[in-house]
Amino acid sequence: MTDAACPLTLAMNFTEDLRATAVLADGQRRAVSVFPAYGALAGGCCPKPRAKDRGPGGTTPPARAPAWVALGMAICLGAMALALRRPP
């Protein structure tokens, strides 16, 4: 989290009629200016958080992250084993 307003690039094409709204932690809504960010991508200026809206400094990993990593590695190893067993 940053203590200042910052730009956020959106994965969509910019058009002049785009509208964006930021929802703060306390439920307030603020209009966000949308601008062409990088090439055809759209960007928005996120508002500066208020002092009471700041959360803890660190982030916590997802609860089952090691299990998902292990599953991904098992799938990759299984695919590699199947690819090596096939005759040319």
C-alpha cells in the first residue's frame, strides 16, 4: 500500500467515455479519472488512502499455497512422464 495517490493500469482499451469509481475501505465512493496509460491501455488514478484506511504493512500468503504449488508440480511431472513414454 502506498501513502500517495497512484496510477493503476487496466487491461482494456482506452475510450473517452470510460468512467471509474473507487470504493474506499469505509464504503465511500469516489470518481476516478481515466486516461490513456500505455499504448491503448486505460489507466485510472487511485485516490490517496486516509490514515484510518491503512491496513497492516505485510501480506499473508493464501492458506493452501503449498498444496497448489505441489499440485502444479505433480501435473507438470506427470505430463513430462507421459511425453517421454510415447514412442516417436
